[in-house]
Amino acid sequence: MEVLICMMLILSLDVKSTLAKSQRPPQVIAGGAAAAVGRAAESVQVTRPPVASPLQNQLIFADQRLEIVYPVIQRFKNLITSDPLNITSSWIGTDICKYKGFYCESPPDNKSAIALASIDFNGFQLSSPTLVGFLDLLPDLALFHANSNNFSGTIPGNVVDLPYLYELDISNNRFSGPFPTAILAMDGLSFLDIRYNFFSGSVPPELFAKDLDALFLNNNNFMTRLPDDIGATHVEYLTLANNKFFGPIPRGIAKALSGLSEILLLDNMLSGCLPYELGLLKEAVVFDAGNNNLTGPLPFSLGCLEKLEVLNFAGNLLYGSVPDVLCGLRNLMNLSLSDNYLTQAGPVCMRLIKNGVLDVRKNCIPGQPFQRSVSECAAFFARPRNCPYMNTYSQVPCWLPNFGTSAPELAPSPS
């Protein structure tokens, strides 16, 4: 009887175990080691729910370099306070190369590896109180573009430790504080755009000696003097507009910045006379120094800027004549000299006025419409006006078919 009872109990336990196994939800078991673990778990007859194996839950990345930056990205995602375009909804899973705004390439030190090489957040409208702990912890990053977001705080000091970063664009955000001096130690940087932020204070003169292709500092609150020794760089685009830069345009500008294609100095507090050396900026296509306190005559050397298309000196204190050598530039499309105290324009310049290329409104040129009043012009010239190196203003440092290497004498200022 006891043997029969024991056999019945054993049979009952086997039936319960079988029923328990048949009522579990089906599981998808991966092959290899995970499959072996799964089969081993099924052979143990227990009544409690099975516990998932660590191997099943482990995240698999295409490269260890991506595994390293994954937690950095996820922490930054948690810092995002506003994401109106739902950008971060794609920042899930292990395929970082498919996250919106993230791009992968092989790093320079290992062509067979896959790494996060560039970030393009332009126009994403993301908000975050800082980039510290994100930008500076992406070791393979070469390009970081984040134009038109609402990032704030300061630039991480450790950004200098990113060996491949050569383009940094954080324009049109809400960064503040002094100029991020860590940038000065970034030897590989060739493109810097920090315009339309709230940076303030001085700009280190060493910045102008860095080997940059493009430097955009406009629309901040920088208040600094342009260094007399501006350094030497092959920068092609220099934009300092809408700040508080003061002092004269350095005489060494052409030697230091000989490759300049576009220079924007408008809406600052620059003063002093225009240097003759501006005519040596042979690559200049756009030169804009409007709305400053620049004074003196226009150097005839400007007639040597053969590639020049746009020249703006409106809103300054210039006087004297508009040189025909300047108006004779073949590529000139817009010459704005309004709101100055110029007194004369030659016949070539008169043709440009007629064609709408040259704007001389609000000057002191007899016979031209929309000029300053006689009393206003007289009050300006009542004070003595003079510039150093006056003998250079009529010199032309190039051969011009109709002028040779010199130009007519400067017209005297009215007394």
C-alpha cells in the first residue's frame, strides 16, 4: 500500500510539472551559448518563472568604440529638456550609426573599425543646459555641428582632448561666458563658428594666429582691440561683425591674412584711418566694415582688389574723393559708401552711381541727391582732419592699364 501511494505521488508531481511547462509563454532563444543556457534551464523542473540569462540581455554593438559612447549619448539624452521635433526618439538601441544626427566612419587610426565620427544637430531645436560630459567624451569625433538649438552653458574644457575634431559649429545657441580658451590648444581645428551666442569679454590675440580656414565670431558681446600684430594664418573667412571690437584695422592685415576671401567687420567700434595695406588683400571678394568709426580717405590701393565684388564702408567718417581706380574694378557689384563725408566722385564712379552699383547717399558730394546739409558738412570739416602715411593714399600697388602704378593726387578736403 505504501509503495502504491508513493508511486501515485510521483505520478502527480510529473503531471503538474508538465502542465506548468505547457502554460509558460513561448521564448525565443538565441543560438550558441544562449541556446545551451536556455535548454539547460528547461531541463530543470521548477514552478517559479524562469529568470532571463545575462547573455540574453547583453547589448551587442558593431564595434567597441560605439559601445563606449553609448552611455554618453544616453546620459545626454536624459539632459534634453525640449525636443519639439522628437529627434531623440531615434536614439534607442545599439545601432548608434542610425540615430538621427549621428554619423559613423572608420577612424584615422583603424580603417577596419567603426566609430562615431560626426554629429549634425543643425536646426534640431534641442534644449540642454550643458554639453559638458557629452561633446568632450566622444573620442573619435571629427565634426560637431549644432547650429540653431538652445544649448547653453560653456564649452567643455576637455574638448582639447579630442584628437580628430577639426570643425566646431555651435552658432545660434545660448552659450555664454568668456571666450572658450581651450579652443586655442586644439591644433587640428580648422573651422570655428561660435556666432549668435552670448560670449563676452576679450578675444585672445592668439586666436588670430591659429591656422584656421574660417573664423566666425559675429553677434556676440566681445569687446577687444584687434591686435596690431594680428598673426599669420591662411584664414579665408573672418567674421567679427556685431560685437564691440575697437581700435584701428591693423596695418599688417594683408601680410597676416593674405588669403582672406571674405572679411566682415561691420557694426563694431573700429576707428582710425583705413590702412593702405587693404589693397594687398588680393583674394578678397567681400569686405564689409560698415557702421564703425573709421575715417580718412579711401586708399587708391583698393583698386588692386581684382576679385572684389562687395565693398561696404557705409556709416563711417570717411572723407575725400571716391577713387575712379576703385570704381573701375571689373567684378564690383555693390559699393556702399553712404552716410560718410565724401566730397567728390570721378566720372567712372558717376557711371556706377547711375547704374545703382555705387551708393553715395548722405555724403557731401555737390550735385548728388540725398546729401547731408551744408551746415552738417561744414561742422564736420571745421575740425582738422589728417591721417598718418598720407603719401600712401594715392599709391596703387599694382599695374592698372589706365592708371599705371600711381593715381591722381587726392582731392583736398574742404576747409
